[in-house]
Amino acid sequence: MSSPLPILFTALSYYLSVQTTLGDNNPGTTPNIQNIFIGRCYDYELVKYKTLLPPITETCENLWTKFSASFSYMAPCDVTMNHYDSYMLAASQKIPVNKTMFWSGVKELVHEYAANGQRYVTLEDTLIGYLAEGLVFCGQESAPGMNYSRCPSWWECPFEAGEAFWAHASQTFASAASGQVTVMLDGSSTGKPAYRQDSFFGKYELPYLKKGVVTNVRVFLVHALDAPMSETCLNGSLKLLEEDVVSRGFSFSCLDDPLAILHLLCVDEPADRECKLATDHVTSGGRLASHSFALTRQPLIISAKLDRFDGLPSRG
Ligand code: NFD
């Protein structure tokens, strides 16, 4: 009789490859999601964002009921954007003029810069985004209505509960924008272009900006320190973005590395070549009177400096 080991080995490799393909270490719905959601809601309305955006008239418990009803007791791949209609309607807020900030590929940096809505308002500073940020959620047809063991990956269903949620949230957020809107993009990514028509920004935000309400789209194109610039405002996907913006009736502007954002990058890397301050050695009261950046990014910094006169808001 031949050894069963090769068969076992083949079966095991097949099992492992299927597991990997299906992402079977996917987390399920976040444990205690109801408590987290309702706790965040009270924190948002009573403490953290008390005066930033208009308060919601709906109670936190009702918001949870509407949110959870959008996907619970449903197969995870059966949830569409429309299922969230009633929740989005109840939780949407007016965004102050000129304050909307979109982003792709720079999640951490954009939120550091936006400063919890004090400088700019991102989707994650609105109640809709704040309550769901970082949570995993999906439904199942049997009790308790949510699957706490495993939620599908985005690519396993045409539209999975989380994706349908963020698509609808992005649309709702973009529809509430007015005046100048800003989008922060990554100009150093080698894997994908800074602007993609199939990103959430390209698919669910830019197309939902209201003509006549939004005036212009301004891009902050950020480059990682001391890394090659894959794209600048003058080339690559930024040209496509300009076309898409202008064809929708908005004006377009783009800045490579606004100085304020470069400073923010330098907080973590003060010794980086691009963060070195050149001083003119004029001192005043024991402190350096003026600083300028070393020449390494001079052309970009010049454009950023011009923008500072163009009204980059300060915090608060
Ligand atoms: P990104 P983007 N399904 O950096 N937004 O333009 C789900 F559910 O490539 C905020 O696509 O930029 N999430 C959030 C996904 C999520 C998927 C989505 C997917 N198929 C959209 N692919 C948020 N807060 O999580 C990627 N992601 C997640 C709004 C992934 O976690 C914001 O207002 C990645 O970190 C922003 O203007 C994040 O989506 C724009 O859409 C962003 O992907 C950013 O979406």
C-alpha cells in the first residue's frame, strides 16, 4: 500500500491556499460594537465635537437602531448603499463653507493636519464617519443578526456591508460640501497613482460635489521625505484630476508640499535632510529671528509659500 503522506500533504496545501485566498483570518464584527457606537456618539455630541458641527436631533440609541438595521439579519453580501439611507439621513450634518477635506492614501497625515475638524473637516470628523471609523461590521441571516466570527473581504462580494457604508458616507459627505474643497493626495506612491477614478474619492466624492455650491477643488500633493516623487502637480494622474474637476464646472489648483504639511512631516523626522533649517544667524532676544528651509525643496516651497498668502487657515 502506498503512503498516505503525499495525499495528506497535497490536501493540507490546498486547504491552506484556500484559507489564504479567502482571508480566513478576517475579523468578524467588532465585539461590543453597540456599546462602542453609542459611547462614541455621546462623546461626539457632549464632549469632543460639541460645537464643531451642528448637533443631530436623533438620539444616540435611535442612530444605533438605524445603523444596525441597515445590515443585520442580512447575508453580508446582500447589503447595498440604499440600505443605509435612513441612517445617513438621520446622521448627516452641514459642513462649514471652505472646510471640507478629502484624501486618498494619506489617512494618518490628513487627520493630523485637519486637527479634529479645527483646521479642516474630514469625513471622520463628521458624526457619520466618527461613529464607524475602524469598526468591522457585517450581518448574517440567523440570530444575533451580526456575524462576530468573520466578515468577508471587500473583494469577496460585489459590495460588502462596510464598503457600501463608506461609499454612502462618502457621497453624503461630498454632497454637503460648499465653497473651496481640498483633497490631500500622495505623490510618492509607487504602487498606484495619486488620483484614481476608482478610489472612494474618485468614485463617490468628486462626482457628488454640487455644481454652483462648490467653487473650486484644491489639491495638496504630499511627498514623503527623501523619497522619489512619483508624481507632481504638473504630471501623471494630476492632469487627469484637473480634467475631471474642470469638466464638472469647478476651478482647479494644485500645490506640491504646502509648507505647513512639510513642517508636520518634519515633526517625526527633524534630522532629515529636507527638514534642515538654514538660519541667517540673525538673533533677536536670544532666539533665531528668521528661518528658511535648505535648498533641497526650494521650487516646491516657493509655491507653498505663495499659497500661505492665499489663505491656508490656522487652527481654531
Ligand atoms: P484610500 P480613497 N471597501 O486611501 N473614505 O480615496 C471599504 F469599505 O485608497 C474614508 O479610496 O483612499 N474600505 C474611509 C476600503 C473609507 C476599500 C472609505 C473598500 N473596497 C472612504 N478599499 C475610512 N475612513 O476608512 C480601501 N478601503 C479603506 C472617504 C482602507 O481602509 C474619505 O472621505 C483605506 O484606508 C476620503 O476622502 C481607506 O478606505 C476617501 O473616501 C481609504 O482608501 C478615501 O478613500
